[in-house]
Amino acid sequence: MTLPQTRPMAAAMCMLGAMALLGFVDNYVATIATEVSVWQFLSVRMVMAVAFVAVLSWAGLGTMKPQRWWAVALRSGLVAVGMLLYFGSLAFMPIAQSLAGLFTSPIFVLLMTVLVLKQKIGPWRIIAVAIGFTGILLVLGVQDGAPGWIMVMPLAGGFFYAMGSLVTRVLCAEESTLSMLAGIMISQAIIGVIALITLAIWQPEVPDGAAGFLLRGWVWPIPSIFPYIALQAFVSVMGVFLLIRAYQWGDASQVSVLEYSIMIFGPFFGWLLMGQIITPMMIAGIALISVAGGIIAVRSK
């Protein structure tokens, strides 16, 4: 397969812009979690987000129709699951910890290369895995008041996100940005609707506040939270649009390094908007994960 010509500067600017937007708006998921579930959040957001994508398409920025439905569906499903796990974790831990779990994705790509594709790797990337794993332990640590399995959510999100990033470049390089963006939103909403129906039948006991983010069913009306969902829909569409553009225009191994800038933007806005505290140990862990991702990107062909 012949990949399209890269545009490194445009890709870099798109990635930095995307990370600034997403690092800002993802902080509000913790506020949304106090009143609705992650399933309702994704479902309601999809209606507004897809409408906005349709407006962008009408304005001539691309088509919403995929060239290969199966490739876009595969990518959408992988990324949707990864982001759902990431969003779910935001209700229980600071954004710095959630991001650290999500951005272990290069480590997962490397492990899949060895275990599934049976390819050999050199000592530098083995060292990178050890550095990254140390960083994970430092950032995640032990979260008081949260179940142990919650800590696994962003890590699992990193695995699915890694697979989606690979599919974006290898199978979806020629796809319209808007078709893939709509695919993510629709996939997340489908998962959300299925979960809401299941919860309506199951009717579990739901804790108050953010603790009920995963078990809460449909809640309506939501006048105090709806503006935050609308903000999330608008800003996330713009952020993910730039993110997809970056992977289409740039080499994945180079562009992926710039994704780690969200570990600066996210905690900064978390501190500025939400008063979240970032400990020196968490900063050290974020630095180690970023170094590991950089080593993997530089040493990978």
C-alpha cells in the first residue's frame, strides 16, 4: 500500500491544536458525571456532534460517506471503546491520571508488534517499555476512594486507542476526516443506547454524584448539565477533526509524539478550572511515559 505524501508542519500544528482543545474540554466530563451517566452523555452528545459534522460537510470540508465502510466501522469501534473507557475514568480520578493511562498506547502498540506480529525489537524499545511502565505506576499510584478496577479503565482505553490509531493511518488514510469523525460519535452513541436499555432493565442501585457515572440510567431534563454537554460536543468535534487530520497528513511515529502535549494542556486546565492538584510524583510519571513514547516513536520504522 502506498501512503500519501506527508505534510509534517501542518500535521504538527493540527496535533497541537487538537490537544489544547481536548485537554481543555475533557475536564468538564467530571462535572457532567455528577448528574448523568457516561452512556447518556455520549448519546446526547452524538446528536449535537453529528449535526455539527453535517454542517461542516455542507460547508465543503468533506463528505460524511466513507469509501470503505468496514474500515471506518473498525476504526470507529476501536476508538469509541477506548474513549468510553477514558471518559468513564474521568469521574473517579484527576485528568492527569486518566491521560497517563490513555497515553500508554505506544507501549501497547509495541507489545502487540512483538506478541502478535512476532517482530523483533531492539534494546532501546525494550528500555522504553520499562520506563513507560514505571511512569504508569507513578502516575496511577493508589486512588483513595476508587475501586481497584477503575484504575484499569484508562489503561484499557489506551490499548483500544492504540489499535484505532494504527487503523487510521494504515486503512483510513484516504477516508474523509468527517466520515471518520461521524463514525466515532455514532459508535459511541450505539454503545451508550445499548447500555441505557440494559440499565433500564437491570435497574441497579445508583450512588449519588459522580460515583454513579457508570450505573446511572436516563435522566431528564438536565438544564444545569446540558450546556456542558453542548460545549463538549462542539469543542471535541473540532479537536478530533484536527487530530484525524494530523494522522492523515503526518507520519504516525512522528505525529504521535506531539499527542503527549495533552499531558501539559489537560492537567493545566484541570488545575486552572477544577483546582485539581498535580503531585511531583505524578509529574515524574507523566515525564517518564512521555519519554517512553518518544523513544518508541523515534526507534520505530
